[in-house]
Amino acid sequence: MRIVEPNEHGHQITVCFDKGIETARLRYIGQLFMRPLDRPRIASVTFARVEHVPPLQGADLVATENYWHAAHWLKLGESALPRPHLRHYLANMLHQGQILDREGIEGELCRRSPDGLLL
């Protein structure tokens, strides 16, 4: 949202998830983001097959590389270096992230209802 919000032309974004994770619950959560008063910049929330949507392929690459880096980070801590694909991503793409330890995950769960929405 921070990327699209400052655009003076009023452009909207479409959120697209992997069809393989589609459930009634996720469709419901997606519809919550479509409420015009809450998120006027989101045009749609959809599900599609990864092989048909290159941005989802990119998201899979980022997720996989982050997974491998997190596993490496758990073993070596701050001295863990990302693999080449993730290094390129971190050097060239707008990104933001964090690693949550058990305490951070428990704290985040306390902020959310059973359906995952913020309390």
C-alpha cells in the first residue's frame, strides 16, 4: 500500500495469491480488503495458478530464498549470508522484512483473533 498510495494518478493494485492455497476463509479475508472505505487503492483480491502469473513466480522465488536464508540464519545468526538470488533481490528491489523469534511470533498471535485479523 505504501508503494501505490502516494501515486497522484490514483492507480490501484490487484492482490493475487496462489490458487493452490485458495479457501473460503481466504476469499472472505480478501473481500474484507475490497471495502472501498477501508482500502480504496485495492482493485481486486484474486487467486491464480503460479505458472500463469509471472509476479507470483517472482513471489515464490522470494519466499523460497527467504525460507532458506532464515534456516541458515537460525544456525549461524547474524553471520549468515543470503544465497545469490536473495542477495540480488536485496540489492536491487524495494523490500522490507524481519525475522521473528518464538517470542515475537507469540506476541503477534496475541494481537490477532482466531481468524488472523487484528483485534
